[in-house]
Amino acid sequence: MIGYMYDSDFSFHDTGEHIENRLRTESIDEMVQEKYEVLHIPTRVGDKDELSAIHDFGYVDWVESGYDNGIRMIASSDTILSEESYEVALKAATSTKNVIDAFKDAVIKRAFLNLRPPGHHAEIITGQGFCIFNNIAMMARYAQDVGYQKVLIIDFDVHHGNGTQDIFYEESSVFYFSTHEKNNYPYFIGEEDETGRGEGEGFNKNIAYKDEIEDEDFLALFDELPRDFNFDIVLVSAGYDLMNDEYISSAQISFDGLAKMIQKILKFTGDKPIAFLLEGGYNIDSLVQSVDVTLEQMVAN
Ligand SMILES: [Zn+2]
């Protein structure tokens, strides 16, 4: 059975009419409840100290007291801080640990985490790009704490996961592999010559693709997954903003192309544990169908 994480509290990160809003996770959850038999993995209220594994504590403090201090936006102007955003973001990031525990206890081998706010743009010292804390980085760190020494992160969101790259750039035990649109946010980062630093040299791979990419060219990129990195677990930044009907990219990936990409990732993962964490995807119909396609492949393959 597939593990699944969702909490209606995620809706309390109140972004109003912003494209990253509560309808995303709520609509996905409706579909999952209707169509799939899943093992519900509970969330947890983590401690803020846990975030020091991935973020500068000054930043965490700043977010915690931000709303009371009148702050309504993190970074430039794209990441909303509502009254309960801090608690929700803390819960989303730290709850990922429960999925790792479920893997460890051999209860499940595959999981989908229907989380918000998303996380992959959140760097060590700041959130941005609709992201407050870096969920997948938190999960990777905890995986290592409990014995999954080598972590492969695959990020297929149409945007480069600058935050995840930032956190693991000098480490050789976490391999960050990202495919993303070249001429798109976060800009000036995510270049192919960013391959890691120091001990981390060779453990960061960026593939920046051209505008209007279609299935065939996109699928070929996944032939470059690192075959000689002997990973113990795979974590996927599953951003569905690369789909044809999405608003903030020119990529033209079809549902059939998405299914084939998921198959490729699952095949590459073999019998190791794998978790998909929701990142982008803003056209609700396209997003729900994309997650459906992902779950179908996770069940069937
Ligand atoms: Zn994105």
C-alpha cells in the first residue's frame, strides 16, 4: 500500500487569491479519498529547533515572530506570511519525519506527501518562491539520521530548487538532480556548471532545458540520473507546473509524458523507498490529474 500524508491544517496557511492556495491540497485530497486506498500517515507538531538542521536560526525566529511584527511577505513579494503560516510550515516540514519512520518500520515503501506550503525554493537563510521552510531537505536530513546514509533528491518541478541545492551544495551524501526550464524563476541559478563545491563536487546536477519542451526531449533527460550514486532512498520534489495546461511555464508535458517519467523514476529507484513531495502545480484540474497519474503509476509499477 502507498503511504499518504495530508492535514486539513495546511489550509490555514492563508494566501487568499494567490495561485499557491488551499484549493491545491484540498482538491488533491478529495481525489485521493475518492479513488485510492492509502495508508494515512499522521502529521505531527514539530519543535522549531528541528529546523536548525536545514535553516539558519535567525531566519526561523524571524518567521516565527514575523506576523506579529507586521511582516506579511517573505523575500521579495511572492511568499505570503499569514497569521498561521509559521505553524503550518513548521508542521509540513517536520511531519516528513513520520514518513521516514514508516519506511524504517517497513510499513510502506512508497509515499505521496500532499503538503503545503511547498519547500524547494527555501534556502538556508530565507524562504522565497511561495516556500517558507524546505520540506524535502528536512526529510533528507532525518532520513540520514535514522540510517539512510545516501539520499538521492530528484526535482522535476519546472523551476530549479535553489533552496535544496543551497542546503546540500557542499555534501557528497545527498545528490541533488534537477530538471527545470532555463528561462524561468529563480533566474541566474540552476546552471549546468553548478556541480557542487568541496566535498560536494559532482553531487549536484542541473539540467536546464529550453522553452516549450515536449515529452520526448523531456523524458530523455532522465537517462542522466546518477547511476553510480549508490542511494539508500529517493525523495522527489514533485512539482506539476511543467504540465501543458499550467500558467507559469512554457513546458508542454502531457499526462502520458508524465506517466512515463514517473515510471522511469520508479524503475530507477528499484526496491529502495521513494517519497514524492508536492511542490508546484497551480492549475487545479491539471494538478489533480497529475497527482492521480503519479499515484496510478506508484500503484501499478
Ligand atoms: Zn515550480
